[in-house]
Amino acid sequence: MSLQTNRSHPSTATTDRRARAAAVVRPAPLAGPARLLVAVLAALATLAATLLLGVAGAVPAQAHDRIISSDPADGAQLATAPAALTMTFSTEPLAVEPQVVVTDTAGTVVAQGSPTIEGTSATFPWPAELTGDTYTVAWRVVSSDGHPIEGTFSFAVAAAPEPAPAPASEEPAAVTPSATEDTTTEATTSAVPEETDDEGRSIAPLLVGIGVLAAAAVVVAVLIVRRRQQD
């Protein structure tokens, strides 16, 4: 009987050791605050993963071409109309149906068409008759990665100066018939005395000579008569 009792003790000790080992390996259940902390950490991890995915998705969109500058610049105040509109991009856009639409302050489309793509620039000729207003330019091109990009800019052009009036030509004063007749009469009247004076001056020496000869003839005749009377 005593032998059987002694044999049962080792098996009991082994069972106890196994139970203690299993208790050590099995994790203890989390308390209330620990469970809340784990839930918060899991939520933060999920939020961080979402933000990373959003940033990663936004990177390809930022790789599209973008406009660097425009001529005229946005908000420019010009004294005269520009010769053309020029837009410069970060890379070379594709020459696939580029579009430019120009509107005035009333929203009326005053010009539209396809700009010329040369390298990183797109050029659109400016209509010469458009002055004295603020214009908005809407453009659209296809990026080098195949995605369309678009934008707007605006500028003002001063009104063209009015042309100076032509100087009035000086017209000669009209001559009335009465004035013409009076002038002719006066010219004729003034010319007659001049001709008479000239003729009088040319005849005067002749008359003087004739008078002298007549006087000499009279004197000679008187002397002849007296001499005959004395004889």
C-alpha cells in the first residue's frame, strides 16, 4: 500500500509544473486603460497610413507641366496693345489642340484661336484693334505627360489717343467783280497821265526852238524895215 502512495506523488508534481509553465506563457488579459491605449495607437496608425497614401497620390499630379510666366504679365497696365500673347511653361507642352480665348470686361469673346507651340512657349497674335479695356486670357494646353492643363491671366490696355485734327487750309480771299472793275479803272486812270507827261516833255524843246526862230525872224524883219526907211 505504501508503495502505491509513493508512486502517485511524482505524477502530481509533474502536473503542477506544467500548469505553472502554461500560466507563464499565456499573456495576462489587458486592463481597461491598456485596451484604450491600444485602440488609440491603432487609430493613429490608420490615420498616418491614409495621409501617406494621399501624399503619394498627389505627387504625380504635381509632376504636370505648369505655367511659369506670361507676357503681358498678370495684372499689367499697358500704354499700348501688345503684339502677341506669350505663355512660358516649365516643360514643353504637346501641340495638341491648344486654345486661347480672350474676353473683355463685359465678358464678350473678342478673340480666340490656337496658339503656336514652340519649345516651352505658346504664342498667340494679339488683334491690333483691341485697346482701351481690361482683357482676360483663358488658355488650355496638353501637358507633356498627356494631361490637359489650363489657367487664366488678365491685363489692361490704355485707350488709343484720338488723331489730331488736320490744320485748316488758308483759302484766298474771293475777289468781287466790283473790286476788279475799280482796280482796272484806277490802273487805267493812273497810266494816262504818265503817258501825257512823257509826250509833253518830248514836245517842249521843239516848241521852244520854234518860238526862238519866230522871234529871230521878227527881229530881222523889223531891222530890214527900219533900214529901208532910213534909205
